[in-house]
Amino acid sequence: MDETGYRRGLDLFNREEFFDAHEVLEDVWRAAPAEEKLFLQGLIQLAVGLHHYSTGNLAGARSVLARGHRNLQKYPNVFGGIRLAELCRAADECRQALDRGGRLQRFPRIEAVDSP
């Protein structure tokens, strides 16, 4: 995996620059090995879902957030150097809030695993 692009995509996501995060992570996805593609696709889908939310496309946001959550749940709690279980939980809370017609109080963040 392109670690530089991957880290840049995660940083953009955490800065709430979701469209740019999606673009960068998509480039990483294209060149990634097969076993990482679904993981990267899930991250991309979260970024796209949150971008849809920021532009007022709530139906698109709910749909893409749900798909991203489903894809990421197929991986261990910690994967790709991030706390994936926490990200999945936060993304699902966002989707549920949107399903209830609510607004998001905060966006999910991607937390890195502490180095040993």
C-alpha cells in the first residue's frame, strides 16, 4: 500500500476535507493489493458519505455510510494502523442519527494505534 498517500488521506479525513480524502484514498485503493481493497473502499465510502452530508445530500450520506460501515466491519478491530472498531462505531452512530432525521454533532475521526 502507498503509505504516504494513505496517511495523507487519513489526515484529510480528520481535517474534515472529505472530498479530498476520498480522492487521495481512491488513488491508494487503485494500486493496493487485493486483501486491502475492501478496507480502503470502506474508508472511501465513509469519506464520500460525510461529503454527501456536508452538501445536504442526506439520503446519499445514509446509504454510503451504511455501505462503508459494512465493508469495514469485515476487518479486525485494529487494522491498517487505525482503531477500526472505534471508527465503525462512530460511523454507525452518524448513520443512525441521520436515519432519525437528526443532524451530526461531530464527525468521526480516524485514530491511529499507539506505537509500541
